[in-house]
Amino acid sequence: MADYVANENVNEEESSAFNLTAIWKIIVLNWQWIIVSTIVALGLAFCYLRYTNPVYTSSMKILIKDDDKKGARGAGQMMNLENVGLFSNSNGFDNELEILRSTNINTRVVKALKLYVAYAIDGRIRKRELYNTNPLIVDMPESQLAALQTAVSLEIKKDDKEGYVIKGTIPVKGRKEKITFERKIKKLPGNITTPVGTVIIQQNPTSKMTEDRTLYAYILPLDVAGRIYTKKLAATATSKTTTVAAITFTDTQVERSIDYLNELLKSYNEDANEDKNEVATKTDEFIRERLLNIRGDLDITESNLEQYKKSNDLINLTNDATNSLTKTTEYQSQQVELETQLNLITALVNYTNNPANAMQVIPANLGLQNNNLNQSISKYNEGVLQRNRLIKSSSEDNPYVQRITAELEEMWPSIRMSLEAIKNDLQTQKRSADSQYRMFNSRIQSTPTQERALTNIMRQQEIQANLYLMLLQKREENAISLASTAAKARIIDSPQYMGQVAPKRMIIWMIALILGFGFPIALVLLLNLLRYQIEGREDVEKLTKIPILADIPLGSKVVDGEKALVVRENSNNTMEEAFRGLRTNLRFVQNESEKVICCTSCIPGEGKTFISTNLAMSLALMGKKVIIVGLDIRKPRLVKLFGIPVSKNGLTTFLSSDDMGYDLLESQITHSIGNANLDVLPAGVIPPNPGELISRSQLDRAIELLKEHYDYIVIDTPPIGLVSDTLSIARVADVTLIVCRADYSPRSNFNLINSLNDNNKLPKVNIVLNGVDLKKKKYGYYYGYGKYGKYGKYGKYGKYGYGYGKYGHYGIYGQYGTQNSSGEHTEK
């Protein structure tokens, strides 16, 4: 006889609920649901891809010029400092990238392209966005657009009679309610009045779309539209050693993204040129103002000269005093030059004395002959421009801005003092020149009064004319400087379409395929984890290492009486084959001397009595003398199952007496129930003290007596999870069969079973799995009973040979013996 062997095949891979074998079984058993789920997921993915607006990306590369590097020598020195980590030139380039990403620049682009108005028409499922194909153009006056604080939704539909009907909706800021209105216009272009301003509607000359469809227009505030489009833009450096920026823009319209990038470069250059030309612009304003004043003075002087000559008849007057005026003319030239310089300095002094001009560029290139002053003004203006550009990309709280501001505030008084000092010096030179002029002028006192007066007027005219001509020349030079300003950035790679970025079709299809295929599997795994009851052999093998001797299939509904005995002589069906398997495997567990089989369960309803009675019948069919003993004396059922008369006593009669002889015990036995080899010893009358009765030595005596007359003793005991009777009965048993029922027994029962087995409270514990529903797919897959009546003769398995579940080769018990003609194994 084979030794008792525990089932040690439960390894880590089998104990995992998520191993590949379990997943493969789920796939095989639920392939229809997996196919349906996959089809549904792919269908949803198709709908998502079909009706989701695709997002495209366009990009360009631009070179941002670094105006701060002056010459190759300076660039080389800064590169050396960069290499040793003492200087970084990335700040300026990073600032330019921030300017490109700033809302101000992008709002400027939005305004230029009029992207603050979005258009759409009705599609089959959803609205379809339009760009440059909209039949109508909607706009607002610039002043009202700048003041717009909330979005305006318009629905424009062609009237059946004439004109257009416009329905509008305006959300109330801070509240959920909306303002609605309806207007009509008879012809285009036309204006409508709304609560937020005037809306202008006109025909789009470039559109070929008909106007029979409803057009939806959405007017957004400039700042809101600017922020929306700013989020779509990305500006990054291509490397750390260059000032090349890669600009990408994502949008649902390819044409719009290309237009946006082109306009972005244009707006960026305009903004940069405005900063660089701020000094020239201020200078131009200053020159124009001075030209107006001097032009007026020159007109008055020329008019006085004309009137003087007419009134004094000096039209043909000869200049006979030329020689006497040589020296006077020389000092007159000095006076003209000094007067010009003094006027310029005085104007700059007045400019710098105005507090409103602080932190503003100072007019330069006016022809001042003081190089130190010109350098100071140029340096100050460079600082002002640098500060203004930094403020655009950051704020005045920036430490670098504050440092520049402090330097400018320190330079401002110094420039003012220099201007005052130069002014005083020029005034001194002017007084000296005037003195020399008066000295030489006194020598020509003999000159006629008319000629002297004429000379004075002409001298005044000459001074004003020279100053006027000089300012005209400076204005032209300044205009040339404005016109020749180079762009801050230039294109390296023109804007071009780079492809669709969302939704990513292949990824969506893959996700749908994975979800469709994996969702049913994950759901089944989750349900398995949450399942309260055992479902089959696989669950039992995960919960315990105790051997499973047999899987008893679920038959038709069993009622009390003969239908509980499903094992019949000369019969071959699924149920009988299952009990033959139990009988055969039980023989490998028992030794020759072990005759007592204790059959129990954890809770009522698991089928211990059903298993014990049919096992006893199966053993009897082998020609063995078998008795089934009813020791479930609290709730006896054998009497009813075998149809024993109620008047018949039972085991309790023997247990409660002091008679130790076999005659009394034999008188309580009902012989030949269903088979000549099967006897039944029912429980008998229910005693008031069943626990004490079972504990008496009479039970040991009864079993010893029965062993002398029977080959097998099958004991039907109470559930071990309710009462302790079975633990007392275990002292007389050789083998314990614990019955568990599929789809009924709680998984928690195995905590008790494992504990009793580990503590050796029961002898040779084995599991019998009852109630396995073979109609379920998984049992058909796992066990494969088939229709045994059609097997016929299959080689070495004999007449009734079969491969039952994992016992086709008897599982862990190996291949024992050979088979006889009835399909039973005999021990080698």
C-alpha cells in the first residue's frame, strides 16, 4: 500500500492568481466575451478617431541675432569665460525665447490675424471649424474689442426673405445666467448693436462656401484669445552653443498654424525694432519740434529782412564795407556755432530737467561737439533699452532689472551736471565771442546806419538758416538709421507642416485593442479575487496543500431517499465514475490495516452524508464487506436515506449501555441495504448528551467489534465547524475525508481545515470536492469528463477505463498497478 503523501505540487507559480496559466484559461473559457469586448473597444476607438478634431503641428527655425557681442575679439573673450564657467551668454537668448512665448507677442499675432474670432458650421455629428473658408467675416471696432471682457457667441443664418438673422449669447461674468439677443440685417456689410458693443458683419471675398448653412461665430476677448494661442506655442533652443530657436505650433488647422508662425516672426521683429529704434524715434520727435520752432523764427527774420530792404530801398546796395567786416565775420561764425551748440545744450537741459523723461532715452546724434557727453548719453540709452526689454519678459522686481535701474538712476544726475557744465562753458565762450565782435564792430561805426541794420538782420537770418539746415541734415540721417534697422531674427527653416500629433491613431488602436482584450480578463480576475466561495479544484489547490482525492460532479437535484444513492451495480455514468475514482485514490491513501474512514465537512449542506453513503456503496460493489455508521447523532439522516424503519434503534443504544458484546451491536445493524455487502448502523435515538456519549469507551469497543466483521467502516460525522464531536470521533478513525462543495463552501473554511491538519487533530486528512458543475465551461476544460458510456474499450484502460481530471495518471500518486477488466486498479 502506498504511503500517505501530502500534495506538494502547489508552487509559487500556481499560487498566483495572475500567472500565465490562469490567464490562458480565462481566455479559453471567455473567448466570446473577449471578442465582443475587443470589437466594442475598436468601435469606440473608431468613433473617437472619426469625430475628434485632429491636432497638427508646424514648425520653423529662426536665428536670433545677439546684438550684445561687439566684434570677434569680444566674442572670443566671452567664449573663453563661458568655457571656464565664469560667464554665461544664455540669459539674453533665454529672454528672447520668453518674449516669443509671452502673451503680449502672441496677442499681437492674434490681433493681426483676427484669430479672436472663431468660425464653425454644423456637421453630421459635431460642429466643423472653419479657417479662411467662412462665407462671412465678423469683427468689432478696435476700441470696443480692446474693452471686451466676455465672449460673444453668434449664430448667423440667412433669412428666408432677405438679409440675415443673428442670434447672440453673452455670458454674464461671475454668474451662470446668459444674455440673449436677436438682430436682423438686410444687406452686407452691416452692423448690429449688442450689449457689449458693435459687431461688424461683411462678406468674405475669398470664400467659395455658400451661405445656406448656419454660421457660428465666437468673439473672444483679446487677452483670452492671446492666452489660448500662447499655450499652443513652444519655443526651445536647438543647442546650448547657438542662438537658433525651434518654434512649433499645434493647432487643428494646418493653414492657420503656418500663418501663425509667419506672423509671429513678423510681430517679434517689429517689437524688437521698436525697442531698438526708441532712441531714434525720440530724436526724430525732438528734431521735428525744433524744426517747427526754428522755421517760424526764420520766417519772421526773412520777412523783416524783406520789409527792411523795401522800406530803405536797399535792393541794389553795394557792399563797400567788406574789408572792414572781415574780422567781424570771423567772430560772427563763432557766434553762430556757439549759438547752435548752446541752443542744443539748452534743449537737452530742459529735457533732462523734466521728471517725466526719467528712465527714457535721451535724444542723441544732434551734432554736439563734446565726445564725452555723447558717449555718456549713448551708454545711458543702451541701459534704458536693455531695461525695457527685460521688463517685457519679466518685471521691475527682477534683480537684474533693479540693478540696471540703479545704474541709470546714478547716471542721470551725472548727465544733467555735464549738460549744465557744458552749457556754462558755451555761455562763457559766447560772451567772449560777443566781446570780440563788439570790439571789431566799433571800428566800422562809420558804416551807414541802414547797412549796419541790414547786416544785423542778415546775420540773424544766417544763424537761423544754418541751424535749420543742420537739423534737416540730422533728420535725414536719423531717418536713414530708422530705415536701415536690421531684423532681430531671420528664418533658417521656413514654417512647414510636420504632421498630426493628436490623436495618435496607432496608439489609440493599440490601447483599444489592449483594453478590449484585457478588460474581460481583468474583470474575471477581479471577480475571482472577490469571490467568497470556492469554485473548483483550482481554488482548493490554492487554499490548501491537503490532497484532493476526487471531484464529484453535480448531478440532478437530489432529495432524501433512494435518489441520494447514485452508485448502482452494473451502471456506468459520470457520477459512478467519479466515485470509482474516489474509491481508487482512497486505496492509495490507506494501509491494509486502516479500515475506518471518517467522512465530515465544515458546515451543513456540503454533502458529507451523500459522499459517505455513495462511497460505502462503491466499496461494497468491489465485493468488500462495508458498513456505514451514522455518528451524526445530533442530526441523523441515514435512516431516511436508506429507508430504515423508524422503530429501529441504532448506535446510541449500544453507546449508552454497558454491554461490551457484539450481539447488542449487531442487533442495531440493518443488513444488505441496496447491496448484499453493505450494512448500515444508524445513529439511533437522539440522546440528551451526544458529546459525552461519543467520548465513552463504548465507541472504541464498537469500532473494534466492527473491524472484526467488516473490510471497511465508513463513519458519517457531524460538521467540524459547528461541534467538536468529530474531533472526539477522530480517535477511532484511520483516514479523514473532508467534503467541500463547489460554489457553496466558503473559502474561509480552509483556515480551519489547515489548522486541524497542521495540528494533527484529524488522521490522514484528504479533501473530496463535491458538487462540481460540469456544464460550466471551465469544468469541461479542466476535467473533460465527456460521455463515458461511449468510451468502449480503450487499450490499457480496459472496459471502463478513463482519464479522470488530474487522476488520469493519478496525479501526485503516480502510476500504480494495472487495471482489471472492471476498470479498477490493483496494487503492484
